[in-house]
Amino acid sequence: MKKTNDFGRDSIPLLVLKVSVPFMFAQFVNVLYSIVDRIYVGNIPVTGADALAGVGVCAPIVTLLSSFGTLFGVGGSVLFSVRLGAGDEKGARKILANSFTMMILVAVVLTAAFLLTKDQLLNWFGASEVTFPYADTYMTIYTAGTVFALIAMGMNFFITAQGFPLLGMMTTLIGAVINIVLDPVFIFLFNLDVAGAAVATVIAQMSSCAFVLGTLRRKKMRVPLGVVKPDLSVGKQIVKIGFSPFLISATDSIIIIAMNAVLQYYGGAEYGDTLVTAATIVQSYMLLITSPMLGITGGSQPLISFNYGADRPDRIRKTFFWVLMLCFCFTAVMFLISRVMPQYFVRIFTDDPEYGRLAVWGIQAFTLMIVPLSFQYVIVDGLTALGMTKISLSLSLIRKSLYFGATCVLPLFFAAENAFYAEPLADGTAAVLSCIVFSFIYRRYLRGEGRLKDIKM
């Protein structure tokens, strides 16, 4: 039985399924890290709603920390795949080792920086006097595990890039299962409440990290993991490619911060925490859509980059098409589910009718444009895989700017909860713009009219 995939010769539709579906599932499982925490926290007796709002306030910091894993993971794995496609295993080995070394150094610096500034950050991000103690406890423990989280996430891209998507899926599956098992033990059995949720998450991340490192050191890896003194020139190349997905992920933090702050401000002392709690549930639901989509598009990036290195625009063109079909079908199904049964998801978090009504309405508002959003995800991640990071970054930042602006402006003219409509407004507009831009890229390269020069070999 074939254990690996040949990105240069195997059937494209089959490769897309074999590479993207496991990565999609891995991202879905990865979402369980945060969602399971929130489910159990929301069901803590008496203080559950306030504790859930506190964990929701931590979301921007968690997202920002994770984005650094994307910086070196995506940036390094794209260059890594290009080198493999060109037959340069020595260059690929150098990129892998530099990505790992830089990730460790950055993780240590981030841990210290966030632990020193977390109190001020949480206050800025929408914590109230009631929710701050919960947010502070969760964030202190979670931040202590930053090194494990970044290595597990960032280095997992290199497992998929070497043709082992199922092993990449196992990384997140191991962490999620451990997290699910340990959450009720620490939260309810040991009576640690919010602290228990954070401890369970850190232990899960440590387990995923150990699996990733062990896997990349195995002999069957075409390019095994090593450690080197950071090379500045290689680091610049990695950051250049990874900066676009990094900034895309990091700006998600700004959006969450803006949403929480706006809801807290316009909701006031009586309604603010209620809106933030509902928004936390809605954002958890959106992760069930956006994270698997990122899995599909991110899983296909090594395939696109490999064939870029091999100068095969015909295979890249087919990859774009089949990835888009997969994302389109997925989002269409999720759109229908969002219309008919979001209440079942909300009930997992809370049985309070006020929170439930608001969260169900919020889910249906947020998901109005998720089908068009699939086009933007495919185009942005595909262009990143081709090294066209300036274009992909611009497209993503336009969407985020629209989202941020609408979040701040809509409550000025309507009720506070209308900030939820910022999501579909930004998604629909950005999807149209991305398709227009991609039509020019298609004519330039994907029809085979000439090789792009964005990635320096």
C-alpha cells in the first residue's frame, strides 16, 4: 500500500482529497481545543456565563499567539515545498531547520511579553470587573504553554508538506482527545473551574508538540528535522512568505477585540456582558466553518507550491478548481445547517433563553455570506502558495478593514447587536473583489503563459 503522495504525478482530484480532507479534519479537531473549553466553562454552576465571557475576552490573545505559528509554519512550508518540487533537498532541509529554530526563539519571547502585559491587554480587550478574574486566570496558564502550542501548530505544516497528511491530522487529533478527556476532570472533579480548562489545554498542546517532533525525526521522513543557528537570509525568505497568512490571522485578533469592545460599550453595564457571551458562542460556531476551510486551502498549499517549483501550471490550475469545489460544497452545507439547527449548538453552551435567542440570531447573521467567503479563502491561500503574498495580503486586509469599520460604525446608527452584520458585509464584498483580481492572475500564469517570478529560487 502506498504510504506517501507524489505531488508531481498523482491525480489532482485524488491528491486534493487525500491532502486537504485530512488537514480539514485536523483543523476541525483543532477547533475543539477552544470550543470544548468554552462548553465546559459555560456549564460551570452559577458563574458559567461570566466565566464564558472571560474566556471570550482571551480569544484575541490566543489567536495572536497562534498566528506566529502560521508565520513560520506556512512561510517555511511553502518555501520547503518549492524546494522539494525543484529537487533541492539540501535547501529544503535548511528551511525546515531554520523555521524550527526561529519558532522556538520567538515563542520564548512571546511568552515573557504576554505574561508581563496580560493585565493591561485584557482590560483593553473588553474585560469588565466581573469577567476580568476569569480572563486573567485562563490567560496566565494558557500563555505559559505558548512554546508547545506554536511548535505543534507550526511544524505540523512540514509533515503534510512531505506527503503525510494523515500524520498531520493525528497531531491535532491527539491534542483534542486529551483536551476533551481532561477538561471535565480538571474543571469539575478537581474544582479548578476556568484554571482547569487552561491546564487541560496546555497538557494537550504538550502532547501534540511531542508527537510532531517525534514524527519529523522519523527515518521515513524525506527531510528529517534538525536544529541550526538561524540564518538571517533564510529567515527573511520565510517571513516574507509567512507574513501574509500571519497578518491575516493576527488581524482576526483586532476584529475580536473590536467586537468585544463595541458590544461592551454600547451594551452598557446591564447588557454588555450578555452580548459578549453571545458573541463568544457565535465566534465558536464560525470556527467550525472557517477552520475547516483553512484546512482545505492550507492543506492544498504544499501541492500548489510543489508544482510551482516543478513549473506545472496545468496541475496548479486543476488544484485551484478542485479545492474551490470542495470549499463551495462544505460552506453550502454549513449555510443550510446554520439556517435550520443553530439552536442545538447554542444549547451546548447555555440553557439561558436570553443568551440562546441572541446567539442563534447572531449565528444566522454571521453566516449570511459564508458561501461567497469560500472563494476568497481559496484565492488568498492559493496566491500565498504561489509566493504572491502582496496580493493575497492586500485582499485579506481589505476584508478585515471592512469588517473592522462596519463593526465600529453599525452600532452608531442601529442597536449594539447589529455589529454582528459586519461579518457578512465584509465577506460578500471581499469575495467579489478577490474573484476580479484572480481573473487577471489566471490569465497571467495559470493558463500557462509564463512562470511567475515572485518567489526567488
